[in-house]
Amino acid sequence: MRIRSLAVFCGSKGGQDPLFITHTAELGAIMAAKGLTLVYGGGNVGLMGTVANAVLAGSGRVIGVIPQLLADRERSHKGLTQLEIVPDMHTRKKRMYELSDAAVILPGGYGTLDEFFEMITWNNLAIHDKILFVLNTSNYYTHLLMHIRKMYDEGFLYQDPWEKIRMLSSPQELEQYL
């Protein structure tokens, strides 16, 4: 399957390590250069704002999907190609999955983990069949990925998770899959 659009799940904060922002901006620049549409949470702050701004700076297409609750808090990005305001977080995730061919998981908090695990679960249940790229900047996800391997090794998963998860240590590694 050809990837034309990527959902990017990431933090609404920038994190402590400057490499988080650097890698996020590099990912956005690569997406714009390759003509990939960014589908993301619609925010204007943190890594979310960084990736959107990087794609826009490269004259790329950006679709934001934001729940009404967050749009009301004036956290939505006003300069996007398209902004969809949806009723709730669940609808946001479902819509982002519908609009994307694959997903990239960047550093983030609870919401990012929720999105990551929902995508893995939906893959497992054959609700969709999308590849998930995990950008493991500064080994941010190493322990989590080790735990996923442990779940598989202990017999709690139905398929090898690495069939649908691709590990990246830099944004440039994504290019081999495009």
C-alpha cells in the first residue's frame, strides 16, 4: 500500500529533550517534501504545533482533527489546510484513522499512549490494517517497547507486534517505507 497520508500522534507539550522538537520538525519537513498529508490532533502547541508548522512551512497539506472541548480552549491551530471540529476524543481518533494510511507515534503523554494502543488494538481486531511507526527519539519508548515484547513472549498477544510496528531512531529512517 502506498502511503499518502500519515496520522501523527504526539504531545501537546514539547518535552525536556530538545531533540524531541528537532525530530518532530524534521519529520514535518520530510512529510512536506514527500507530498504526504499530515493528519494530526489540530493543536497549535507542543510537538503537535511543531509538526504542523513544519509541514506548512514546506507547503504541505495539514488536516487537524480536534474535539470541541479543546477547540473551545482556543488551542486549535488557525493556519491549517483543513480543521475538523468533532464532538469528542473518541470521534477524533476514529476520524484520524479514517484519514490516514499509516501512523507515526512521537513522544507524548497519556493521550499519545492511548492513541498508540488503540491503533495496535484495532490492528489486532482487524478493524484496520495500518503500519505504526514509532519514532524512538532519545530512547523515549524503549522500555514500553520492551514491555510489548514481554507481553508477546508471555503469550498475551495474538500476533507478533513487530508485524505492524516499525521502530525508527530518526525521522530520516521513515523514508525507506515511503
